[in-house]
Amino acid sequence: MLGEIIWEHLIPEDLSQYTNPGFDVESLPGGNVLFVLPKNGVYEVDRDGNTVWSYLDPKVSHDADRLPNGNTLVVWGAGDTKDDPQVREISPSGETVWAWYARDQFGDSSYADIERGGWTHTNATTRLPNGNTLISLRNFHLIVEVNPEGTVLNVVGERGLLHDPHDPEILDNGNMLVANQSKNGHFAVELDPEAIRMLVWTSRSVSMQDARPLRDTDRLPNGNTLLTGSTRIVEITSTGEVVWELVLKDQTYVGPDAPRLGFYKSERIGSSR
């Protein structure tokens, strides 16, 4: 909380180029760390820096989650095509045990000619407690919930509600929190998918213009929200007051290499805050 580094893992030099798009990381039960090297693979390392598990594929990107059953849910969003699965569930032995193809639900002409870093440029996935899977389709400006059979049950973001969504999560109250890269600014939005007027809350009052793009947002146990921008991570209250922040020193997010610089995701661990 003081901004001091208490542990770090240095990516080997021969892999250091693989940091875009989507350099995800999460702390696992037991202390190991799972992270994505986009366009290279998924790695699990122990606190001594030893690689204890990996899955390599050049289309892995953005997001990977370890599931309670020991499998790993992985996004395929780096230059994905209509023939690729956008999400796969991988067993510890590297076998694909489940996959979801966007083409099965979005194969009509209205989505045919989209291409921006891939067809869908899927950037996040989460396995929900009900067994369904939440998937963020950045290029479609949509978030979808699909069942184990792959059928889309719910779609959020239609009618221009979202723009380039990132890192959606379902809150305890059933609402959805998502980082929204609107043309009018980058901010977190909380939506009630069941309401006619879906927008419940927004972090619009907090300026993240010096830390664009905003690519991650998490609701903390204390009710505050953690926002991750390229050079700035902030914790804000529901009224937009900044109560904690971490700023990346001497780094600006400009130039052709900008997507490889700065923060991509963050999560609060080991604390009830």
C-alpha cells in the first residue's frame, strides 16, 4: 500500500517482447502467479521465479483465469479470425476441453467486415458461478454471457451503450462493472442489465486522461473501486474521491510503442480493503 516492491518476477529477455495486447496477471491460491505473455502463452511461476506450468500458443492474449477445477480459461484475441475460438478452457495437460466460437452467434453480415487487431479482439473472459462464461468482444463493443453449450444468453452494450469495453465483472448485487473506453473519455461504468436505464454508476468524475487507456476496474470489498490506467492506478470512493493511488514514475504513454508501456491490470490482494 506504500508503493514498495515486495516481490517481482522479471520476464526473461527472450520473452520481453510479448507484452501487448493484454499482459494479464493474477495471484493464485497458495502463492503462485499466473500471467499472460500475449502472442506467446500463459505461464504459472512460483515465488522463486520457477515456471511450474505453461501453455504456449501465438494467439493467446489479454486474459487467463485459473478455474476451481484446475483448468485455465484463456482468451484468444490476438489477431483472431472467424475460424478461431475466442475463448478456450485448457486442462493442466494442455488439452482443450471447452471452446467458444463467436462465428456461431455473430456470423451474419453486420459483423463480417470488422478487423481491428483481429476480428473480435476479445479481451476478457470470466467463468461465472452459474457455470456460464462472460466474454468481452472489444471490436463488437459488446459483452456476452454464454452457457456451457456456447449459446449466447445475454448481450450487454447494444445501442451504443459501450465502446471498446475491457475487464467486465459481475458484482455481488448482480450488476456489471466494466472499463469503458468512450470517445468522450475513459471511465468505469456500473450497469444493471435488467433495468431499462442500465447505467447505475460511473467514475466519470475522476480524470484518467493522463493515464489512458483505462483497461481494468475492480470493485473492492470496502465498496471502493480500483481503476487501472496506463501510468496511474487509483482507488476511488463511490463519490469519486481518490483515496489511494500509484503513479508510474518517469513514464509517458505516447508513441508507437505506447501499448507496451505502463500498467495493464491490477488487483488488490492480501487485504480486506
